[in-house]
Amino acid sequence: MRKAFIVSVLALVAALLSPSAAVAAPPDWNMTGTYEITFHCTAPPDCIGNYPHTMIVELVMLSTDPGKFSGSGSYDLDPSYTWTVTGTLSGSDLAFHILYTGTNAGYTIDALGTVAADGTLSGTATGPGQTFTWVSTDQAKPLVKYGDVTLSGGYEAGHFNDVWDLTLCDMTLSATVDLNGMVDDSGAHAWSELGIRAYGGGDFNPTWKSEGAGVWLATDYDWTVGTFDPDPATGPTLDMDDKLILQKGGGWGEGSYNLPSTPPAPGNNHRVWYDRDGVDPWQGAWPAVDGGTYNTNGIYHVAIALHATDSTSGTAYMRINGLDQGFETDGNWNTMELTPAGMTFTGDMAGMQVFYGLYGDGAVHGVEFSNIAVSGCLNEPPVVGDITVSPSVVPVNGSVSATAGFTDASPSDTHTAVWDWGDGTTSAGTVTESNGSGSVSDSHTYTAPGVYVVTLTVTDEYGQSGTRTYESVQVNYDWTGFFRPVDNPPTVNQAKAGSAIPVKFSLSGDQGLDIFAASFPSSARVACEAGAALDAIEQTVTAGGSSLSYDPLTGQYVYVWKTDKAWAGTCRHLTVQLIDGTTHVAYFKFMK
């Protein structure tokens, strides 16, 4: 281990399991991605120091043998150092084996490790006479396990809400399909589906005799009455029971397969039809597998491998019981020529959802999809950056401008935005975006004083949202005052104790009479400052108590402040606090 290497895990080597045998649950993590790994030598002198590596993993899960992967690699500084790698991921436990095949052929590395709660990897490794510890700060993604879905009746269907983005990474959908609930009586028949379809599409046959909405497993079975009855003990019969194919349009059959090329005779296929018990004479001539293509007991371990070739098209391959499908082209049914067989499909590759469904008539049918799991990249909500508001302090009827940036890991997503200005009003933001990043802007006029929290919500076309808040916008009255006869500080107003003083000010128009904060205006005694500038109150009014009014001729508020005769010989301040939180003070000295 002397130079950096690149691991490209290319395919899953799935061991064939009998459908009747217990199948392990999927692992806990999706290892697909790129990992910077540092190996630290713990047994010099054969190795010394740290060895940084880059590992690129493309993990394809099969329900038949969950978590197994295989691939190849090389030193990135010297491609003559080539090797193969095989490994397993069980729960959060990771193990892989590297075997050199080029330069230094036969050299091996065996590594063990774990995936921590945050997705980082670490462990130990050994080579001939060498030991290492290793760590990666890159993070694996949690594997999404949907569990089991049981459907029954004439029609039942649904989907999972997660949105998957195939443009970010490949996707594998795996499950065990139990078809023993299908009824083969006279006049009864049913079909089931499990796959991906475009966001918001239907949950059974998303399209009919056309493509454009995804791809899915479609099950069918022989229309012969009693097809599921056990074969006679004297020998097998020509009894093909279950049919499992890929579909990209409801009502289509094997003719839709076009990978690696379009089969010349789609009816000449391998591993499309399956026998629940025994092997019929035709199957005996095929590349048949006990427990794989026959003696299936009506239970099938399915994995669909999905890859986006661009934003609107992709490829799909399906393995059943660990076996690739194929087509016959040379007439020798002991071989398969077009294999692995798959198909191209179309749809919104950045916005796919997993769906499932059952449709039948003539009886109450049933199907069970168990251990449904997905390895891939979720289409995540947009992330909204900090909001900038200018100005952050404005007068009533003043306007603010707000802007914020956002990012989205799915570069093809489009977005809308809504500003909540905190005063009971919202507005649509102006969105400018390109390749997964953008900005949102808008302006707003506040018509009432207060402190407001601004919230921006950015939503992609799949209904996923990110938010950010700005605290806070201060909206104040446009205060002007005090007007005569009251002078502003530092002047001290001299008045007769017990008089009624008209305290005048402007708020740039009539803002109503509910303008004072609770318990205001208020006054309190203060020390009289020697030498303070004094100015006598030139105007008083007759009043039995304090009151507030608005004079539309002058555009001024008049607060008549009724003073107390007992204040004679003292100094006081009058505090006017408005509901916008601002405070305005005038000073008074009272005479007899």
C-alpha cells in the first residue's frame, strides 16, 4: 500500500438464495459516493506514515444477498497497480477484500470497519506483515428502508413521499415479492406493480401504452384456470406460472426491452416466466435454476437498477432471484445471447417516487412487497441562505427591500418563493436561478409600527421547502416634536403646577389615537439641575384631566397633560412612549 487508489464498485455479485430461505434485511447505509480514506501504518518498518486514498463506490443492492459489492481499482498515480475488490455491508459493519492483479499481483488487503451515526467510516486493515487503521470523514447516506406493504382486493395502490434524484447518483430498488395471494379461478385475474414514477403521477400504470413517467416491475400469470395447482406427482407439466417484466407503459410487454439491443423475437425470452413448483419440459432445456426460475413457491427477490443518462431519460435492468433476464437469438435455448436485458425509459429523472399497486377482478387478490429498500440520492429541499433587509429600521409607510440566496443539490430543480413579512401579509418573491443556485428578492411597505420577523420560504417543484428568518425589522412612527409651547431637552419647561399643558407632536399624518404604549405617557420626579436653561410655558388650556386628540388642520397630535398642584417646587420629566417602542422625553419645573 504505497500510493493512492481509486475503487470503482461496478456490480453486485449476488449469491443465489432459495426463495423459501430466510433473506437478510437490507443494510443500514447507502455507500454510493466518493470517499477520501487515510490509511495509517501501525506496524513499521514495512509501511510508514499515512496513505491517503480515494474510494468511489457504486453499491447495487439485491434483496437476495443484501449489501454485497464487487469492483476493481488501481493506484491513481500508477495505473499498472490494478486490483479487484469484493465486500459486504451488513447493518453498519463494513468489510472488503482487495486483491492485486497487475503490478505486485497477489498482494492483498483485508479491511474491517463501521459506519458511525454521522455516516463517517473507520476501521482497521491488514496486509502481509502490515497493519493499518483507516478513517474517512466523508459520509455514507442512510439507506431508506420502507419495510413491507401488503395489498389486497380488486384495487389498492399507493406510494412513498420521498423524491429521488437519479441525476445525482444511480438508484436501486429492491424488494421481495410474494404472489401467493393471486387467485387463478375462472374469471379471476390480477396484476401487481412496484417501481418508480414521476412526482405526482398515478400509482398504477402511470402511463398506458405510452412512456414518459418512469419504469416498474409488472407481474402477471398464466390465464389457465388452476395454473397454481401443484404439478402431478407423476411428472411436471407445461405449466408456466408467474410472469415478471419491466414496463415503461401500462399494457406493454417484452417488446419494450431494448437493451443491450432490441430482441428480434421478444417472445423468445429467458427468466421472464417462472414455475412455482417443478420444472416443465421447456424449462429443462433453458438455463434454469432450481429456486431461481422454478420451484420458486411464488416468491421472488427483485432488484431494479436505475441509471439516468440525462435529465429526462434513463436505463433500467431487473434481476429476479439474483438472475439477469435475457433473450434468445441463435435458437440454442441452453444459452442466452441478449443478457443482461433491460430497457430505456423516460421521465423526470430528478423527481421520482417509489409506488406500488394491485389491480384485479373476479376475486379478492393479494400481493406482499417486503423489505422494500432504496439505495440512491434523495432530492433534498433547497437550502436558504441569510436574508438581507435594507433598511432594517423604517418609518410607518416606509419600504424595505429583502434578498437572500439559496442552493439546491439537484441542479435541474426549479423554485418558487414566498416572503412572509410578519405583519400578516405575504408576497411572491422574484426568483433568479441557474444550475442549483439562485436568489430571491422583493420589497414591502409596512403600514403599522412594530417589530417584525421576515421569513422566506423557497419551494421546489416537488413541494420540498427550505426556510430562513430575519430578525428583525423595526417600524417606527415618523416622529417630529415636541412643538411649542413645550421645548425639547436640554431646555427645562417652566410651568404652573396644576395647569393643563398642550403637548404637541407629529407622526406624519393621522395614525389613529391608539398610539401610546400601555401606561404611557407617564411622569416622574427628578432632581432639579442648577443652572439649567428654563423656558416658560406660554400656553395652557383648561382641562379636567389628560386627553389625546389629533388636529387635522395642523397635522399634529395634542396630548393635554393635566398637572398636579402638589408638584409645585419640583422638577419632573414627561415620558411619551409609543407602541412602536420609541420613547420621547420633555423636562419640566413647576412653580406655585
